[in-house]
Amino acid sequence: MTLIQSFTEGQEITGFYLLKSSTIKQTNATPPKDYLDIILSDTSGEISAKYWDASAADKETFFAPMLVKVRGVVQLYRERLQFKVNKIRPAAEEDGYHITDFVRSAPVPPNDLVYAIKTAASTIQDTDMQVIIDHCFGKVGDKLLHYPAAKGMHHAFYAGLAYHMTRMLELAEFVCMQRPFLNRDLLVAGIILHDIAKTEELTAELGIVSEYSFTGKLLGHIPLAASWVTEAATQYGMDLNSEKIVLLQHMILAHHNLPEWGSTVQPQIPEALALHLIDQMDAKLQAAEDALATMPANEDWTAPVRALENKSFYRAKGN
Amino acid sequence: MTLIQSFTEGQEITGFYLLKSSTIKQTNATPPKDYLDIILSDTSGEISAKYWDASAADKETFFAPMLVKVRGVVQLYRERLQFKVNKIRPAAEEDGYHITDFVRSAPVPPNDLVYAIKTAASTIQDTDMQVIIDHCFGKVGDKLLHYPAAKGMHHAFYAGLAYHMTRMLELAEFVCMQRPFLNRDLLVAGIILHDIAKTEELTAELGIVSEYSFTGKLLGHIPLAASWVTEAATQYGMDLNSEKIVLLQHMILAHHNLPEWGSTVQPQIPEALALHLIDQMDAKLQAAEDALATMPANEDWTAPVRALENKSFYRAKGN
Amino acid sequence: MTLIQSFTEGQEITGFYLLKSSTIKQTNATPPKDYLDIILSDTSGEISAKYWDASAADKETFFAPMLVKVRGVVQLYRERLQFKVNKIRPAAEEDGYHITDFVRSAPVPPNDLVYAIKTAASTIQDTDMQVIIDHCFGKVGDKLLHYPAAKGMHHAFYAGLAYHMTRMLELAEFVCMQRPFLNRDLLVAGIILHDIAKTEELTAELGIVSEYSFTGKLLGHIPLAASWVTEAATQYGMDLNSEKIVLLQHMILAHHNLPEWGSTVQPQIPEALALHLIDQMDAKLQAAEDALATMPANEDWTAPVRALENKSFYRAKGN
Amino acid sequence: MTLIQSFTEGQEITGFYLLKSSTIKQTNATPPKDYLDIILSDTSGEISAKYWDASAADKETFFAPMLVKVRGVVQLYRERLQFKVNKIRPAAEEDGYHITDFVRSAPVPPNDLVYAIKTAASTIQDTDMQVIIDHCFGKVGDKLLHYPAAKGMHHAFYAGLAYHMTRMLELAEFVCMQRPFLNRDLLVAGIILHDIAKTEELTAELGIVSEYSFTGKLLGHIPLAASWVTEAATQYGMDLNSEKIVLLQHMILAHHNLPEWGSTVQPQIPEALALHLIDQMDAKLQAAEDALATMPANEDWTAPVRALENKSFYRAKGN
Amino acid sequence: MTLIQSFTEGQEITGFYLLKSSTIKQTNATPPKDYLDIILSDTSGEISAKYWDASAADKETFFAPMLVKVRGVVQLYRERLQFKVNKIRPAAEEDGYHITDFVRSAPVPPNDLVYAIKTAASTIQDTDMQVIIDHCFGKVGDKLLHYPAAKGMHHAFYAGLAYHMTRMLELAEFVCMQRPFLNRDLLVAGIILHDIAKTEELTAELGIVSEYSFTGKLLGHIPLAASWVTEAATQYGMDLNSEKIVLLQHMILAHHNLPEWGSTVQPQIPEALALHLIDQMDAKLQAAEDALATMPANEDWTAPVRALENKSFYRAKGN
Amino acid sequence: MTLIQSFTEGQEITGFYLLKSSTIKQTNATPPKDYLDIILSDTSGEISAKYWDASAADKETFFAPMLVKVRGVVQLYRERLQFKVNKIRPAAEEDGYHITDFVRSAPVPPNDLVYAIKTAASTIQDTDMQVIIDHCFGKVGDKLLHYPAAKGMHHAFYAGLAYHMTRMLELAEFVCMQRPFLNRDLLVAGIILHDIAKTEELTAELGIVSEYSFTGKLLGHIPLAASWVTEAATQYGMDLNSEKIVLLQHMILAHHNLPEWGSTVQPQIPEALALHLIDQMDAKLQAAEDALATMPANEDWTAPVRALENKSFYRAKGN
């Protein structure tokens, strides 16, 4: 299969790709005519595509995300490559392709990530915290295997949420070693729970967020996660006013640090502060790494990065 | 009994007053000597008092708030009246005074306020909302009869919280009449629940807040109230994702309107907006009314009012 | 007449509608050709329309707002309905239609609104305030019968300004009843005057603001209203430094509450505070009500509402 | 007479000084005793003074500002010089001193400043503007001869307002020469009127502001000056909507440039922009000059200057 | 040659103009066809132009900025004039035109501006400052003759930087005369150096900035200028901690006054404050003057001016 | 020697302590009498002390910081312990005490910290960066052995600056391992240089900052460090515009991330971002750790921590 990032003008392509988005549009002819405006992607990047001859049946068939087989030709339009689709059909099971082979994904297998997270959870010594975390794992189910961590700010890829958690857990181990006064139980539990309700806040498939959910818009992932802790504590008869439950809820509520970032309380225990700082470090360095990894080879500067003060990043030449 | 606001210089006073605060301090003599620095109050106002001859036993006896019988003389110190205590003892039951006769209080009897609130709750047609409200009433217990609504911003007096709720409910009736498209159930439930966790956030006695509680500092009354809704819904088997539960939690979370005022979500249903506006109107007009009602008779301008952009208010002469 | 909100694809329509805007544009053919890009509206909503065959005479004939008779067909373009105009002519007097039957309007007849406002004015006991208000009514003339209250933030419809005043006066009656310490004269006068110079600040016809006027841009409606009070006081020999005139000007200047909202002084009398709060409550609830009333029937969320922190509002299903 | 800035420890002084402030305070003896806490000043600076033996009659006699004859001794208290008053009496007419010889004042005689301002006014070619300015001069009367321009931000000295105007007029001449497209009439009129209502906003005597006035607090000098223009235009039958009146009012309203600085409209004609910039330049450079001129001789840094981002200024050694 | 601002619809034009920008675009025909989308300009203004018949060779020939000879016709498109190019070729030396005759430029010859700046530099009495300024002149070279002062905020024309410096020097002379306590050496040196590294920060040709340079993005002109001072002082063996060097660096670092405008230190010597104020006055008045000078003759209001709070400016009719 | 944190009321103490501050004050007797108001400290904490019988010679003898031998008694004053000095003399060399044994200090010996920093510097592969760092080490000299990292925000103790660098270098090793795409040379060099000019910005002795220096106030440590890089590059003939020098300066200039925190450029290479994040993490966690380590044993909450949004921190009971 030809990788999208190696497409060249004039090339004829037949292969399987991910239909990342598909919209019915109309030409500006008189009368206007419907066509499919498509984004095809694989792990190496994505390309705009047009299917001019879409039939009424086609319009009912192709909805993102979906694995498709296409045939067509690469063209140059307004200085950018574009793919003209001549034939398109959904991939069938017997084609032998897995859609996950085509989506941008965490560099570690999702199962390994989830295993690492659950292993970390099992090292927590406080059994109440373990029960609460298990309750939340139960609510999340398989979503942890594939949800991204955000719509676009950072870790916006398949299993991005689990990857973010895993890397934060690594950092937390180092920080706990450097500063032994920190309560490791609280910090590990806080990392696992702080973003876990993103699985409820966002509607996502194959690592791609399509929109904020009903509860996501009206409540947000921070109050949702706090609510899950209350739900678990209530079901298992824990005291909502016990120090450990209050501190755990505080970890979640304070992890964005400031009201304008979504936290109405500020960190007032060192573990909440550490959670916030570890979250920032992982999210921001990942955003920079992603911006540089996916920039065009012939540029010196990335596009502006929303998560990083909307600044472009420079790729050093090393000379 | 002589009202504090009618004390005059040189007057000898014997009577019962509320010991609103009492601190052990030391004179600047060498060696320094301990004395009690006191605030006495009644419904008409308050006055600074000094008990120079405090014994070791006295230091263990007088803690605010407490009803005391004092004898002493009114003096002028730095252009303000001050009371020199010659004798002081705690009031005894046989003295026949009720401490609540000496605290600044809502202008309506607390029982009537609570009755009005519970009556309003009973008119809610949705039975789940009723169950949740009852659950919260159960957690609050008698506190609703005497808690203030805040430490100092507005309604900082005995039963101030219930009075605030009651007046908001009156306003809500009018607004629902003027705009029938509003869901009255949601609005009434939101008014009753929006500040109910102030009884947990603040530590108060006799309408006087001494400090923010442990959970008040680490969580705050908005997440606490949301947690109580989750607790009730969990105990009674309601669906946390049902529209009515989500909207009720949204009412609570959004009622401060902006992140810098403590709301991480903004009103996105008209009832949440109405709740915010009714809350503002009642809190701010009460703050202005209180500032004007308690200002010295010979002044034209109040002291700066913290709840009102820290502005002084002018008392019109009407000429 | 078929209401615009019930138009369906393919339908042939002949009828009278309001030409709400009309712009000369050009097709992207070579050479480009002029056509009229039109918005038609009635009380139920509005629709984009194209008149491809506009003659040079047409271009000189059709200027918004104007009542027109059109014949044409409803088409689907980019997933939205659009009206293709085949014939169009200005409505004539003998057609028997009144343009006001086609504009979105306050739900109460303008004459009733103005009558209610003037009745309220007549209950003011202070004769100087009455004189000042009459002077302002004189300057405004018939505009009070049809001006909107804003370009788009709230009450942007025919007689929106008078409707806003009337509803605020109702709210004020309730608030004065709830809090008798308020000076009713000042509050009623303040409500009538606070936005009255919008009739000078904005250029509007049929409830549609086309632009800010010369004085609107350089001075704004708040300083303009203050100036009218000065003008009246000067003409009738009142003392500009008398308490009542100063307080009335203060009501006007402070009603936006904060500098960033247009007030260089903050409310420092309770009536100015009440005016601000009543203004907020009526403007914001109206904005929410309008957004929900005009949203498409098959959506759950409105478009973002500029007056309400740019948030979308949710229409509850009630399940 | 010995200048205050040359007082030295232990020196016995007899002389006339300005009583800049006088407050009755009490010693911390038991019982406390009243004394007068005084600030004495002359053109070279000021010094704290104590009159320990104040009689009841003294307390009724000495109110700032007032010229007094004192006898006493200079002492060192907490590392700063302080004056112990042994005798004090009000200066009498026959003593032959003028209080203005003792107040900090503009470096140009007030009459010359007012003459310069009126001369500039007379060069305005537009007769309506002249009439309006004359009307305002009439309202201000003698205050222009002695009012300061502010309570403490800049030009807080005798005739500071007239000095500020005069220097701004000089700068304006230069700027009009450098940029001939500016309308000199508008700019000169704007400079004369922009702060003229400070004479109404502030209560001041001998160049010392004691407080904001009733109208100062409720309206502020910008709306007051705009109101005076309206008053003049109304009295002399000018059209309030004529371009020249609107532009003149715009000059006044916009001269603080931003809402948070008190302007609800921003400059939208170049003369309003020039007025703002000239005002800033004169006010800020004067604040720096004053801070450096009145700093102690043995310091390198001034106290923080409120008008200049609260920064201390450095006096260069020139080495 | 016909000036661009006097072009009229239908007119046939042959002449020399500046090709200010040239981009290859494609028509929306199927298949799309390349054409050149051009901006032509002269000293009177600019006009959009289209060259529909661009050959492959043309695409390699025309790069802005360049002087070209064009033949074509003026058309009306979307209510604005546009130029249809029929023939285009680069101007040859024998055509006898100088490109600088076609660019918008400072109203004073660049050589005169540079002469004025160097003359001012020569009046500085401190020889170290002279050496540093000479070092910076050496780094800048010929750029001072043509660089604009900014990309678009103010003085965005040929020799705009030198013009800005010159006018600031004039203002500084006046201010030093009005306030003799200012150190003229420091102020003159500060004016010359404050923006001098814009020649390094910006990439510009013929007074037109194409982009921020590598060092411009990563360092900015303020740290660059400070670095040049350090470089000069190091090369010539001056003490980096001497008062004069520190003050000179402070002038540069503080001239934007506030962190959000790019200054991490605020003015703490009066000359740094004066530099900031003079810079503001010249930049802002120039922005207003330019906006009014280049606005269409039949408009009353300019387009919004980015440097002036994004406000439109009004051109007074003078009636 | 008795540790200060174990002092109890009434105890008589003789021993050596650090005189951390000493101020001449006066009693409020008449006439007032001079005494020394002292802070004594050791590694366990500090205590307020009074030396009532200070002679004129004493006033010339005791200046902080200095090691002293004191005899006296512990008293209770206003609910806090205080030390009454009866005898005091400077420690002599023959007393055999080292002042550094009495100052709060990094938990690692300063020599080890400096060794670790220099070892890290030696692993940088780029020789130009090494030369620049050596140049800066030369300027700093012995200060690296004892300077604190700030006046009070974080690491305000002996060798706090070196400790901060060392811990950041440890974190950087981990981050470079986790994210191999980072340029280790740049990150290590950036960590060593980012705060190095604090040794010039602050005046400190024994880990205690007394004030900001002349260059500290007028330039600040960020521009100073950038200037040192320029100085080194100039002396050793490196190209100021080479990528490595520009990136190194960018690291320094951008490490505070936002203008309001002192950075006029934002991180635009990933190493600058990592430097900022590592700096934040180490500074903030240290501030929390210090606040909890030095809080009184019987409290649950620390005093507000200025570096951490001015929040108090809670010490968990672990129950």
C-alpha cells in the first residue's frame, strides 16, 4: 500500500485507506450537483479527496470513520495535492484489513497501556481508592483502549488517553522518588481519575472526537469524574466526608489549577499540585512533539499550535 | 435593656448582650498583662469592649458566641465609643433570656422561612426532584433554621440562608408568571439546592461564620451540592445520565455564571440563567439594603460594600 | 399566504413577503453577471433568495426594508432551503397589505406598550422628573412605537425597545413591593430614560437596525441620554447640582455597572443597582427565550447566543 | 525662616508654617490623653509634628489648611525627623505672611497661567467654541487660579490644573506645527475643557484635595464637563447634533482613551487622540519630575510613584 | 502615467506600476487553470489585478516587489475596481523608471532623514554612547535608508523607520526644552537605538515587510538591540555594569512600557519614560494621519485602524 | 546547643545563633529609648528577639547576617514565643563555630551541587556552549556555592540556586530519556544559564537576599543572562546570528513562558518549552515542600504560599 505521505502528483493509486470524514457538497454548476468531499488518512498523514460521481446510494453508504478501498489519481489543486476518486467501496471483512492499522495511534499497543495503568492501580495500598478506581474502570469499559485525550489540544489520537495516563504515571514515579514526602497512593489515583470522564464528555470513535456529548457540554469531565467518585463511595458505603475521599475529589477538581482553565479550587495539597504539573508537562511536550513530527518536510516552522499559546515551533537545523 | 446603638459617652450600663468575639490580648506595659478584647452585640449593632481585669479562670470561661451579663461604663477612645467592662458573667438559664433575641436575624421568623421553602419544594411535580431535595434537607437538618448565606458578602445574619432562598422563590414565582416558557420545577429545585451546601462549606453558629470548613476549602459548596445530588440519585437508583438529573446538576454548577466566580460551566438552559440572575438580584439588593440600614445616622455615605464592587453607597436626603 | 417556516423543497410559492435585505452581487461566470442576493422574511422566520435575472431597473428599485410580491420555487442548496425568485415587484397600496404584518414584533401592540410606559411615567410624583421625561418623549417622537432595543444582542425586533421598558417596569413594581426602601420615582424614571437615546444612537427602520449613527459612534446612548437630561433641566431652569438631577443622571450613567460594559461610574444608590439588575434580567432572559423560540424544530441546541457568553442553549426534551 | 528641608536634629525652631493636616489622637497612657497629630509644610517639603499639650480650646482652633506660628524642637523618632511643638497659634493678618507663600505651587504665577490659557482660548476661530469655553470659565470662576489637577496622581499642587493646561497647550502648538492636518481649534478647546470639571469633582483648598465631592463621586469630571457643554449649547441655542458640538463632546468623553481609565468611547478623530497623548505625556513626565525633585538627598531611588505603574525611579549619578 | 487613485471603470490603461504582490491561483473551471493574482501599486494607492493568461514562463518571471509595464482595462467587480491585465512585462533599465518612484514613502528624502539622525547622534556628548551608536549604524548599513518601522501598525512605508526616528528626535528636542532636567544624551541615544534592530527582526524590501526573520521570531527587536549594545561594549572594552551602559540598555528594554507590550522592565528613569511617551505619540498620530490620508474620497469613516484600538476614524466635514 | 524549634516558655538559654536581621527601634516610653529588634535563627527555624539594653556601641556592632553568642530567657508575648536578650556578643573565630552551620541550607553540600552542575556542563557536546557556560561560571565565581534562587518565592535558602539547578538537571535527564527527540545539549545548557544571572540581580549573603541590585531593578536576570551570552560570544568570536547562539538566547528569554511572568517571547522550540515546564515543576513542588516542612506542628494548614496562588496547604492526617 502506498503511504499517503509519499503520494506524488499524477500517480494512480489503488488501495485501502481510512475515510476520516465525508460530507455531501454541491458543485457551483447550474444546476448544482452533489459530490462527496472526503478526507482519507493512514498512519502517515491525510489527504483531501473528491468523489465527483457520487450516486444517491453512495450518499447513504459512506459515513466516517470507515475503512474503504479507493481507486483514483493524485492531482495538484491550489498548490496542494488532492485525490480524485474514480471508484470507492467499503472494505469487507474478507479484505483482511483492520481499521486500526490506518488510524494514527499511540506508539504503544493499547492493551499494553491499559495493562500498565491497571498494574499501577494495583500498587495503590488504600483499598477504598482501589474500589473507586475499579468502579470507574467499570463505567469506562473498552473506551480506555481507544479514546483520545482531547478533541485537538493534545494526545488527539487512538488510545491517546491511555497513553497520556501511562506517561504521567512514569513521570509520577520519578517525582515520588525525587520527593519522598509525596503520598504516592493519592498521586497515582489522581492521575488515573483526573481525565477518566473524558470518555463520557467526548463522543469519539477510532481516536477521533466528533463532538462534546450532552453531559460533556452541561457538566464537563471534571464534575463528572467527581460525581463518579461520589457514586462509588455511596454504593460501597464509604464516608463522603472522610479525609481520603475529600482529598481524592480535591485532586480531580483542582487539576486544572485555575478557574479560567476549569478548576474552581486551586491545589491545596502537594499531590494535587504535582498532578497538575505532571499533566501540564506531558500534555505540552506531547503537543510540541506531535507538531514537529507531522509538519511538512520542507518547512522550518510548524503551523501554530493551539495548546502552546498558538505559537509556531521551529525545527532546528542543527548547523 | 439599653440598645447598643443608643449608648452615649459616660453612661453606666448593666445588662445582657451577645459576646460576639473574645480574644486574649496583652497590654504594652512591662511586663505585659493579659486582658480580654471583646465585641458585644445586640440586634441594633455592636461595640468594642475591654475587660482589663480578666483572671486565669475568665480566660477559660468566655468563648464566642455566648450570652453574657456585663456591668461597666461607656468611654470615648480614638473618636469611637468603647465599653469598659467591670463585671462579666455568662447568662444562666434562669436569667430568662434567649440568645437569639440578641443576634441580628432575618426579618421573618426562621420557622416561617423553612416552612415557606418546604412548601415550595412540595409544589414541585417531579417526584425524583422531590426525593433529592428531601435527601438534602436530611443532610442539612436544623442548620437551615439559623445558617447565614455567607461570611460577609450578603445575608450574613441569623437564618440569612433561608431568607435568601425564600426571597428568591418569591422572585422566581414572578419571573415564571412573566415568562411561562420556563420550567418551574427546575427553577424551584435549583433555588433550593444552589447554596444548600453552604451549611457544609461554612462553620457557623448563631448566624456568625467563624471559618471555612475542611471540605469548604478543599471542595467548595458548588461541588458539594452536586455531590449530594449524585449521592441521592445513587441511593434511590436514579439514572445519573437522565436528562432531569443532568439538568439539575447543571443548575447548581452554572449558578455563578463565570469561571472567575466559581462556575466552570455557563448557563445553557434558560432556568440556569434565571437562577443566576435571581440569585444576583436578591444578593446584591440585600447587600445594599443592609449597608444603608446599618450605617451611622450622621453619615451620607456607607462604608465600601465588598459585594458591590467595593463602592460606598449614598443615602439620598430627598430634598 | 404560506409562512416561511413551513416552506418545503420543490414548492412553488406566490405571495407577499418582507424584503429584509437586498444586495447586488455577481455570478462567477465569465464575464460575471449581476443578480440580487435577497433575504425574505415574515413573522415566522426568514429565507435566503436569489433573483438571477435582475435588470438594471431592478437594481434601482429594490432596497430593504420593503414589502414585495414574489413568485418562485423553493430549492435545496448546501443542505439548506433557498428561494429562487422568478418574478418580483414592490407591493402597492391597493394590495392591501401592511408591512408591519410581516416584521418580527413585540408580542404586545406598540400602542399598548407606549400607553403602559406613559402611564407609568404619570405615576411619578416628582414633577421635575416628569418634565424631563416629557422632554425626552418629545425628542423621541414616534420612534418609541417601533425602535428595537439593540442591533442584535436582545429585543432586536419591532417595538423591542418599548417592550423592554414595559417588562422592566413590571419587574420594578414587584421589586419595589418586595423592598419598600427603594425610591419608586427614581427607579421608574431611570427605567424610562436608561435606553431612550438608543433612538438616536441607532439608525433603524421597521425594527431592523442598519447601523450606528454619527452621534451613536462618537458619543453613545449613555452620554446622549445624560445630555438630554441636562438639556431639559437647562431649558426649564432646574438646578443641575440638585440631588434629584444628579441622582437621575447617575442612574443613566451607572446602568451598565462596569467600565468595560460602558459605565464609568458604578451604582452608588440602591435604585441604580436595581436598574442595572432589572435591565440584565430582562435582556438576558429575553435573549434566551428568543434563541429557543426561533431555533429549528429538529435541533437540540440553539446557535451560540452572543448576549449569553456566546453559549448555545439546550432545549430540554422533558423525558 | 528656616526651610523644613534643612531642619536638623536638636534644632530649636520658631517660625510660620502651613498646617497641612491636623488630627486629634490619644496617647496610649492610662487613661489616654488627647494630642494633636500635625503635618507642617512649606514649599521645600513637610514634617510630622506632635503637640502633646493640646487644650480643649486648641482642638476647636486648628483645622487644616491654616497658617500657624510654632515654636518647638526637632527630634529624631524611628530614624526620621519629627517636630515637637511647644507653642502654636494661628497666624494673624498683621503677621504679614501670605499662606500661598507656604504651599507647594506651580513654578509659574497662577495669574500668568490663567492669562496664557485665556489667550489660547481667544485664538480659537470658531465663535461657538469660544462661547462654550467662556461659559465654563464662568462656572469655574477663581478656582482655576488655585486648583490642583488631581488628589495625588499628578500636578497635586497649587494651580496644578492651570499649569497642566498651560503645558499641554505648549505641547499642542508644537504638535500642530509638526502635523498641520490637525484642527487646532478643536485641540485647543479640548485641552481647556478636558479636565475643567475637576473643579467640581474635587473639593480642594490651597492646592490640597480633601475629598471627592457629591457630584464627583456620582458623576465624575468627564460626564460633568460634557454636561456643561450641553448646558452652554442649550442656553445659547446651538444645535446639540451639529458636528462641532458632537466633536467637542467626543474630545472630552474620549480623552482617557479606554473604558478602564474612564472613557466609554475611544478617540475616533485625530484631535481626540492627540488630546489623549498630550495629556499622558504631560501628566506622566510631571509625575516623574516631581518624584525626583522631592526625594531625600541621600537616596538613589524615589518612593514608588502611583501614577507610573507604582515603580520607584532612579536618580542617575552621572558617573 | 495615470495615477491608480484616478482609475475609472472601463478605462484602458498602459503604464508602469509596482507589482506589490503576485500569487499563482487557479480558476474554478474544470480542469482548473492557473492565473496570476496581482496587486499593483503606486504612490497614490493600489488596485487588485488579474492576469488570466499567465504562461508557465510568466509564473517563473513575476515576483514581488518588481517594476512592471502593463496594458489592460479597468473593470467593476463586486462593487470595487479591478484591473484586467492583457499584457505584462518587467520594466527594463532603459525604460528609465526608478522603482522608488512607485512605492509609498516617507515625505522626506531618505538621505535627508539619515543625515538628520546622524547629525543628532553627533550632538551626543558621551563618547561611549557615540561609539555604541556607530557600531549599530555599522550593523544596519543601508537598511536605514529604506526600512519601514513595522509590518502594518505604523510607518509601514519606505524609509518609515528613519522617518519615525527623525520625528521622534524633533519631539525630543521640544520636550528637553520644556523639561530641562532630562538627560538629552540618553534620550537621543535611546530614540536612535530603540527600534534599530527592526532591521534584523523584519525582512523587508522597498518598504514592504514580507515576514519576521528567524531571529525576529525567536528573540525580537528589543533583546536584539540590547545584545548589540553588549556586543559594542564588549568589543570596545566598556564596563557592562557602568551606569551609562545599564541605563542605555534600560532605555531599550523599557520602551514598550508594559510586559504585555513587550517590556519586562518598566521605565524607572525619566528618560525611559519620555522615550516611551514620544514613541507612542509619533506612532499613533502617524497611524491616524495615514488612515485619513488613504481613505476613499467618498467615505466619512476610515477602515478600522489596528494600531488605534481597532477603531474607525471620522473625517470631519468642517460644517 | 538548644535548637530554636525546641525552645519553651521560661527556659534560660545560652548559645550561638545566627543574627538574621537586626534593626534599631525605639520604645514607646517618654522619652523613647533605642533597642535592638532582632531575628535569631538556626537550621530548625527562627525566633523574634529583643535586646532592650543596647548601648550606642552595640548599635554600631550588630549587623545581619552575623554569628552571635547570646544569653537570655524565652518569654510568651501575644501568644508567640519571644527571646529576651540579656547578653550578646559577636562569635569569635576561636569559638570554633561556622556560620554555615546555622543557616537554612540545601539538603546537599554546596560543593556536591556545584560539582554535579559542572559535571553536567562537561557532558554537553557542543564546545561553543561549553565556552559560554564557562564564561558565565567565571562571572559568577563563588556565588554559586551559596546564593539562594529567589528572595522568597522558592529555594530561598543557602545554595538554593545550585540545588534548584541540580534537581532540574535530574528531571531533565528523565525527560530526555522519556522523549529522545529533545536536544539534550540545549536543555542542559538552558537549565544552567536560565537563572544564573540571579547572582547579579540579587544582593545576598548566607542565602539571604537583602535587596534587588541596581542592574537587577533596571534590567532583570533574564536580559542579564542573555547579555552574558552575547559577551562570551563576542569575546570568543562566535557568530551572534548562528542557530546555536540564537537558540540558546531563546531558551533564556522564553523560560518564564508569558509576558506577564517576564518573557517577551514564548517557547518556540521544544527544549525551551521543556525548560519552562521543568523550572515550574521544581520551583512549585519545592515551595509546597518547604511550606509543609516549616509549618508549626500543631496546625493543619500552612500560611498562604505566595508562589502557589497564595493558597494555604493542608497537611493530611492520613486517617
